Amino acid sequence: MADSDKVFAGSIPEFYDTYLVPLIFEGFASDLASRVAGTSPNAVLETAAGSGVVTRALAPKLDPDSRYVVTDLNQPMLDRAASRQGDDDRITWQQADALDLPFDDQSFDAVCCQFGVMFFPDRVKGYREARRVLRPGGKFLFNVWDHIEENEFAHLVTRAAGQIFPEDPPLFLARTPHGYNDVDLIYDEVKQAGFEAVEITTITDASWARSARHPAIAYCQGTPLRNELEARDATRLAAVTDRAEELIVSRFGTGPVSGKIQGHVIVART
């Protein structure tokens, strides 16, 4: 993973939250929030919270006397999340590294992470940290994307970026968000971290947008793919976005578009 893969700063948080969240994250966030709430936790930790889509889905499902700590490595993303959330005394916002959590052992009943573990430099270490802060019987719930070929918009955008930069194709989407998809590897790494039971479920859904322009902007300008593109030639960001739109139109037509998305949900118990 390149260092730039972890940087969600500048205008990326706004584009991410405005375009990418409704495109691919909201359905999975609702699913993960329901799973977390179903454990009836009194104390919840969310890591790699991004712009807060899970937070917005989960907070209304928690008991009035519960405690909810929401963290992210990138302060700009956390700021965006907090600005979108209404006043809620149960929620604490805190910048934190999921691989070095600033919390005591056995502090939480549930830890959740939506599409964040792919960015961990050492996933087993991150899983061990989640287990460390969980109480006996607590659960760690997270999700990851499947192969990029199973996620149509991301696949087409990556193809578009490669056509604009054929000598050095930008592969952020395939390398990081969609690069941790082997369910056997995921199972083994979670077990290495000391969890007693691990369940993995694959979910297939569809993402929808009013036009092909929406997913093109979402991926090209609302993810660290933008960092990769601008590092090659900042003047060609628009060209990649335009080419992505063209490929999406050629595949799905003009007007509203809908593409397949697929991911895995992992529930691990201490």
C-alpha cells in the first residue's frame, strides 16, 4: 500500500461524503449498524469511521445510556463526520490509530469498522487491538470489499485511469479498497489475533446514481485515487474523470445507472 492511499485530506472528505457515501456505502452501513445494535452493546468503539455513515446509522439504534466512541486516523474525515451528526451526548469523537488504540483493556462490548481494515499497515495488529479493548464475549464487526471485478463502477474507473496513464496505471482501487478480498486469508488473520469464533458473509448489492458522472466523480475525486492521479499529472484529473464517465455510459447507458457491488461482512467473537 502506498503512503498516499491513507490520505483523506483537502477536498477528498467532501467529495467522498457527497458522492461516494450514497453510491456504495449507505447500504452496507445500514447492515453493519443493525448487526452491531443486535449485540445490545452498552459501549461501542468505531474505528476508521470516515465521514460517519455508520455513525449516523448506528447511533439511533443504541440505548439512551450507551457510550459510543467514534475514531478515525484522518482528522479531516472525523471533522466531516462530526459536522454531519446531530448533538448526541453519547458520542465522543477522537482521532486515533486503529493499530494503537488509546483505550484501556476490555473497555467496549463491540468494535466496528466499515471498509477500513484494508488500510491497516498490519491487519493482525489491528485485529489484536480490537480484541484487546473488547470485554469477554464482545464482538468485532467489520466489512471489506470483494474483488474489484465484482464491483463494476470501481473496475471501470480503474480501467479509465489506466487508459489515461498507460505507462504507469493508477491502481489504488484494485490495490487497497479491493485488495483484501481473500476470505480464507481474512479468517486466518482474525483467528491469529486471538478471536474464538469468526463468521464471514458475502453480500451482493447494487449501487445507483442519477448519471454516469456521479460515480466518475466519486471515485476519481472522492478517494485517494485522486492523490495518485495528481502525483502523475494534476492537470489530467479532469481527463480521467471524463474518461471514467464515458466508460460507465458505454456499459450502462445515459441517464440513471446501476452497478453491482459486493463485499464481505466479518463477525468475530472473543
